[in-house]
Amino acid sequence: MNAKHVPGHIHRKPPSEVELRTKALEALLIEKGLLASDALDTVVDTYKHKIGPMIGAKVVSKAWVDPEYKKRLLENGTEAISELGIKGLHGECIVVLENTPEIHHVVVCTLCSCYPWAVLGLPPVWYKSTAYRSRMVKDPREVLQEFGLELDNSVEIRVVDSTAEIRYLILPERPAGTENWSEEQLAALITRDSMIGVSKLLA
């Protein structure tokens, strides 16, 4: 795959063989009465609108305004996140890493697509792609540039690899000029991509 196509081009590709098989299996299960289409729609809707990046944004914004909570979050992400009533699928063990002006973390899953669904919802298509999973490890600076994130050469980039046992959530840098903002205002700024580490936030 051409290096310049990782973030955007993936979305325009025709369905893969696996995707086509999945759709065919879904249709067959519905036809046989083993799966209700509305039940499947409910699951997807839940992860899009009830369990999604807004949950992670709540965690991040609280950490920005509450130093004691931030300390607990960085020491034990799973416990601190559960304080907010957030638990569930793929949220059993979450490690939180802080991005700073000197160190920038970015998350990948080189084996498959392990992802903290409980706080970020459904993973984006590009996160699961072979191109992202392989190239982010080999040349993270170039891949981040393709996402529009230009980091100074003095910034150390640390790529962390999610596994079936450990998921990662990135605590992005708080944008300048937001010192007096409420948690709700801050949460509205926070994006899924910033909590994966492929973007930075601006006020």
C-alpha cells in the first residue's frame, strides 16, 4: 500500500473478503432465525452512542481538572476509570499513558485489533488495518504526519502495543487557554484520535 494512503484511502476501499463473508454470515443467521437484525443494530448503536469516545473524554477531562484523580489514573488506570462507573467489555485492564511536550505515546495492536472498547467505543477501520499496524511500529513519525500530526524531532515517540490482556488509553496534552474551562467544556474538545495518540488537541 502506498505510504500516503493509510489514514484516508482505507475508508474508500471495496469490502474485503472477510467483510463480505461477515455480511453473508450475518444474513444467513438472520434468515435462519438465529440472529435478530434489530438486536445487532442495538449492539452497534450502543457502541456508537452510549459506549464511545465520550466516555474516554469524561475520564480525560476529569484528570485535567483534578490532580489527585490524574495521579490515581496514571498509577492504576483500571481502578481510576471504574471510579466513574466505567467498566465492561475490553475494559478489564487499561493502562493510561500521558502525552507531554517531550514524550508522545501512540497506540497500536500489532497482532490484531485489541482496543479499549469500554472507553473509546468501536475501533476505527484504519486502526485494524495491516498498514497501520505494521507501519506505525516501523516509522511512527511518518505515519503521524499522514494523520496531520507534525511533531518536532526533539519529541520522543513511544509506540505501545495493545494485547488481549492490556489496553491503553492516552491522556493527551491539555490545550493552552483552557485553564478556566469546566469538565464539560473540556470533554467536548477531546477526540477519539487524541486518546489513541494520532492527533493533538487545540482549543
